[in-house]
Amino acid sequence: MKKYISIVSVFVFFLSGINVVQAQELERRSLDESKGKDKEEVVRKANEEAKEQRDPEVQAKQVDLREQEADETSKNLTQQLQDYVSLDKEQGLQAHKVYLDMTLKLMQIEDDGSDKYQNAVSDIESQANQKMMKILDDEQIEQYNMMLEKLAKSDK
């Protein structure tokens, strides 16, 4: 009888070992499949984003948002100038145009990821300052230069 119990015990251990191995293999396969699904999901999302980037409507919305952002920035800059220098309505509109042009150029350079970003920024700011000198009268130019000096000191 002990012989039979020993044989049955060995057989049971053998079967339980096989069950454990099968369970581990199933678990490994399910993990591999879930990782594969995750990778598929990432690739699918990347493809969708790429399609959206090529979509003219999406591009138009992005351009519109950029222009709105640039307009808000130029309005803020014009308001700062107005706080330092008394501008008439026409000067305010011209200053807004100068700042809008400058802001759009800066955004473009930032998007391009140019290596010469700092030099380009200096050039664009210099061009904007030259245009502002044409808009302002002598007294306003003096106030404008004082504003620029004050801003330069606050940036340091």
C-alpha cells in the first residue's frame, strides 16, 4: 500500500508541476500580448497625431491660435509702451503692428529651433526699435529709451 501511495504522490507532484509550468507560460504569454497591445496603441496614436498634423483644418486652427497668441502679446507690449509713453491712437496702432510683426517673427524662429536664436532675437528687437523710432516723436523716444533701460535692468 505504501508503494501505491508513493507512486500516486510522485504522479500528483508531477501533474502539479506541469500545471504550475503551464500557468506560468500562460501568464508570460498574456503579458507579452498586453505589451504588444500597448505598443500597438502607441503606434496607432502616433499615426493619428501625424494625420492630424497633415490635416489642413488642424493646421489652420494652429495658425489661428498662434496669431491670437501673438496678437495678445503685442497688445500687452503696446499697453506697456502706452504706460510709459503717451501715444495717440495712430501711434498706438502702428506700435501694435510693429510688436505683432516682431512677435510673429520670434515665434517662427522659436519653432524653427534655430541655433542662432539669440542673435536672431537681437536682430528682430533692433528692427522693431528702429521702427518705433519712426513712429514716436523726440520726447516719446526719450521716454521709450528710458523704458527699455528699465526693462533691461529688470531682466538682469
